[in-house]
Amino acid sequence: MKKRICSIITVTLLCLSLEGTSFAQETMDDTADILESTEEYLHGDEWVGLLPIGSIVLLKNSEKKLMVMGYLQSLTDGEDDKMYDYSACLFPEGYISADEVYLFDQEQIDVIYYIGYQDEEQMEFMQRVYDYIENIQG
């Protein structure tokens, strides 16, 4: 989380050094919006809700980091109708093959190393994901 805040501060300082340009103001506004929306999901050091795509996590009883690459996946072999919160690939290797995709739920996460990229499009998509979850739980 400290790295995320440092990145936001760095972008803000860069923007301040470019003061007066429309790009700088636009970037500062976007940074402020993202920081504000990120705070909605933080309670102390704990993330609430689904992590953005690109987030890096370590699962309980695991030694290898995973990168979130999708949501609400289930196994296709018909043995398990359970829908998992996340699909992920190995980090830093990335997607290797369909046999190397990992499915897990929020409660299995032990450590969050990085919170993935967030912008307006991602936040709109997440709202659709939450709406879908609400409908299937309904």
C-alpha cells in the first residue's frame, strides 16, 4: 500500500512541476479521483471488495505470488459449480496456458503486494461486476 501512495505522490509532484499545463491539471484531477475512490475500499490496511485487475497477491499457505486477471470464474469440467471471486496467473511469469490459471476467493488472500490500475473505466466495470453478484445472490 505504501508503494501505491508513493506512486500517487510522485505523479502529483510531477504534475505540480508541470503547473500551468492542461495535461498537469488533468493528471492531478485523475490522481485525486483515484485516490479518493481507493480510500472507499480501504478500512485500515484491509481492502474491502474485489481487487482491481493487475493486483498482486499471495494466498494463505502459498509461496508464489499471483496476479489477478479476472473475476467470477468457475471450473469448466462440470465437477464444481462454484464460482470463484478471482482468476489469476503466476507473477511475474504471467499467463502461460489455460492449465496455469488459478481460481481463488477473497478470504484466501494472505498478503496484497500491489493494488492494480484503477481509472474511471475500471470503476464502471467493477460496478457492473457488483451488480451481477447482487443479481445472482438475489
